[in-house]
Amino acid sequence: MDLSLTEEQESFRRLAREFLDREAVPHRARWDRDEQVDTAIIPRMAELGFFGLTIPEEYGGLGGDYVTYVLAMEELGRADSALRGIVSVSNGLVGKSVLGFGTEEQKRAWLPGIADGTVLGCFGLTEPDTGSDAGSLSSRARRDGSDYLITGRKLFITNGTWADVALVFARTGGPGPRGISAFLVPTDAPGFEAREVKGKLGLRGQATAELFLDDVRVPESARLGEEGQGFKIAMTTLDKGRVSVAAGCVGIVQGCLEASVQYATSRTQFGKPIAGFQLVQDMIADISLDADAARLLVWRCADLVDRGQPFGIAASKAKLFASEAAVRAANLAVQVHGGAGYVDDYPVAKYLRDARVMTLYEGTSQVQKLLIGRAETGISAFV
């Protein structure tokens, strides 16, 4: 594996950082306090190409490779993880599901809008009583002539109150994963309601919602893939979603490193910068090590995706390590900042709040360990 970046990849990373340093970083503390990202940034992000990465040009995207995509996710994680989630869910989870499993009609109907940021998607898998055990979801889609009527509730849905289309997973058959199908549901359909979830520990600027579907009618053409293929679609998509989350976590670690170095070299105690104290350097060294290790795991996944090689277990390893590293790095960064790290004058308190959820969604750290353990032993600990 060649770990060097191409000139095009380096150029996009530089443009992404410059844009986010100008358009996002100065506002992230306010967005966090207000629990509302200024959505005017979304079309500007789309102009730079964030939403079109890896979507083919024939569907309005930039095309491009997966390494460039994870570089973008890293820069978004460093700037504001709430923005990373908006892109990752709309482009990554919804867009890539349509690209991988959709009909030509579905691709042409949804992908150009997703690529240019005029259409946002949300991923309706998690339910109030179903998190890690996604195969046991209770939302139902029953046949009514040539249509489906979908009824159920979804919880913790990123982009839920902003989305134009929801990728909803519902049961069309018997119990278990094989009874689940996927549907592209316009959020303005009668019987569809989204209520925002407030009071989150982190990602506070991101719209997170509970979805309610009451006999929402969709045509058969709204079904993504075949009946009973929904669980496969969700799991396949989440493999790439985990790479995106891991890349965002690399951004958090990198942000913690940069903030800690800047603070430690400018803060003076006992007559010298605190960067000159051994135990402060110890903390900074740990953050730096985690940044490099997590980044390499993520780049390995992106390289596997680009070469068309299996990457599911590599994604679990990257997501597990990077998310736990983000929590460690943010905790250490707060410690480097001392009392200043406990208020939002500096970014490290936000990094800590945002990092904590990364070990939970798109597969908890414990689920990733079970997936890795199953791959190593050939024995499933899930049942």
C-alpha cells in the first residue's frame, strides 16, 4: 500500500481546511451553544464538493476516490463533527445506498440533489427499542395493492428534521434480518413527522430527530433493492459509514493535538511555557501517536475500498480504534488546557463532548470487538 497522497488529494485537503477554517471554525462554539448549525453553510460546502465525493459524474457528483473522501471527513471532524455528520449521512449512508442498490430511475431521481447539497438524506434504522440488534426492528411496511404503507418510529436520526428523503428500514416479512426491506421515503409524505431531539451531550449543532411514520404510503418504486434485502443494505452501507466515522475521529484527534500544542507553547507557568514540562509533553505525545495510528487504519480502509477489496473488518478496527482514541485525545487535551479546557473559549471541551458519541453510533465499540472476534475465531458471539 502506497501511503503517499496524490497532488489532487493534497489539493482537496488543503482547500477543505482553508474553507472550514474560514466558514466553520469561527462559528462552531456559537452553533454548539445554539444547538443549531447555520444551514447556509450547506450549499457552500456543496460548491466545494463535499456532498459529491465518490458519487459518479453521470449522477451529478465529482466521482473521485475514497481516500479523498476520508480526507474530507477528517477535515470536517477537526472543524466541527456536526458538519461531518451532515455530509456522512446524506452522501455516505443514503447516497451510497442508492448508488449501490438503487435502480437507474432511483439514482437519477435522488443522487444529483444529494451531490449538489439541495437534497439531504437521513438514515432511518435505529428505533427506540432497537439499537445494536438492528435485525429485530419493529417498523412495518405492509402491501396495499401496488403500494406499501409504512408504520413505525425511528430514533437518533441525524439530519432527521432537515432531510428531504429518509432511507427507512421496515419489516415486510417474518422476524429476523431476512424480513427487513428498505424504502426511500420523501419526508413531506402524509403521515411522516420528524421531531428534533434536544439536550444532547455533543454534536449539538446537528439536527437529530425522532421519526414517526403513520401509514405512510409509498409506491413499489420507492423500495430500495428487493424485499428482504434491507438488512444487507444497512450492514453493507454501515461498513463504509464506519470508515467515515473513523476518519472524523482522526480529525478530532488532530484538532486536539493542534489545540494542545498551541496552548502549551503559549501558556506560561513557573517562568516557562508549559510545553517545557515533561508530563505535558507526555500527554501531547500520546495524542500525536493516536493521531498517526488512527489515520493509518483509516487510510488502509480507504485504499481497500478504492481497490475493490473486502474492508468490513478493517473498517471495524479503524472505527473501534479511532473512536476510542478520540475520547482519549479529547480527555488529554482538556487536561493540557487545565481549567481553560473546561469552558468553550477553547475547542477542546467541544471535542470531548463530540467524541463521546463516536464510540456508540454506527456500531458500538463492543459490537466492533465482536465483529473482529468473529473474524478471528470463526465463532459468533452475537447468538
